[in-house]
Amino acid sequence: MPDSNALVPASEVVERLTLIDLCRICGSSAEWVIDLVEEGILEPEGENRTGWRFESTSITIVRKVQRLQADLRLNMPGVALVLSLVDENARLKRDLQLLEHDSRYPIRMPGPDE
């Protein structure tokens, strides 16, 4: 019997994952993953739970949620808020970086002495 913590073969990650696949790979219960979907943290394709298909990036999201819950003891709404803020922060950093390199928008950043 293979170790549940073993690396997942690439062939399993490339294809869309079923709810059962995602649960098996991440070591989580279906009810917990359904909570992630209901909270808007995961967005599967498909009309019903038996037809849901998850992108392989869902594995990374699930593992982030697992770490947030284990390390910070956050509930699902708290996890959703943190992930939303992390995404917004990354977007704002990308936007700022683009503006800093666009000569049409000179941005003056105060130095440490100001």
C-alpha cells in the first residue's frame, strides 16, 4: 500500500481532480473540502459534487488552508479572508511594480531620512 504522504505522480496532477482524488492527495475529508467550496475558497467545475472537477492548483490551496488552520487555528471564514488579503496584496504589489517602471507615472518614494 503506498504511503499517503508520498509524492503524487505528475500524471495525477496534470488532469482535473475529482473530489475523491483531491481528498486522497491532501489527506482531507470530503466534508472539509465541501466547506472550502461553500466558503468560495475552492471553485470546482461541474454542477454537482459527483461531477466536480478541481484544477491541480487546488492542491496548493488546500495545503495553504491546512497550514493556516494548523498554525493559526483559523476557521473557514478567517481562512477565506486571509487568502483574499494575500491575493489582494500580491495584486497591489504587481500594480505598484508596473507603475514604478512606467515613465508616465513618476512615483517618488520617500527615503529613510524623510
